[in-house]
Amino acid sequence: MKRKHAKTLSLIFSRPVSGNIKWQEIESLLVALGAETVEREGSRLEIYLFGVVRVFHRPHPSPDTDKGAVASIRKWLEENGVTP
């Protein structure tokens, strides 16, 4: 895992939940973990990883991911053995 992805993973698992993580960095981390992404309608992004499909909204107009999405991604990664 590249240093950039390790830093993003650490931010995802930091307490309290960070509200300053750019969505593009999270998306890049998930792709590095082997995710396949599919553009959906609107600003939705379908992510296939760990044999599961999850759909997330890309944040806009701000590039920062909201805390609820970060917590959801953290839980999903944790359930599949991905931790910093």
C-alpha cells in the first residue's frame, strides 16, 4: 500500500471521525484495495469490493466526505479485516 493510501486509511480510522477527508482520496484507497467502480446517475458511485456492492454519493460542492460516510466506510473496511 502506498504511503498516501496508508495516510487516508489512518484518517478514516481516527477518532473522532474526521470531516476533512477528500472523497477522491477515499475512492483512490478503495481502488488500490481492488475495488471496481461504476458511475451511476447523479453523483452516485457504485463500488464493488469484498464481494459486496455499495453505492455512495460523491460530495458536492465541497470535496470533503461527510462524517457519516466516513464512519460507514470505516465499518465496512473493519468488517473485512482492513485496518491501519
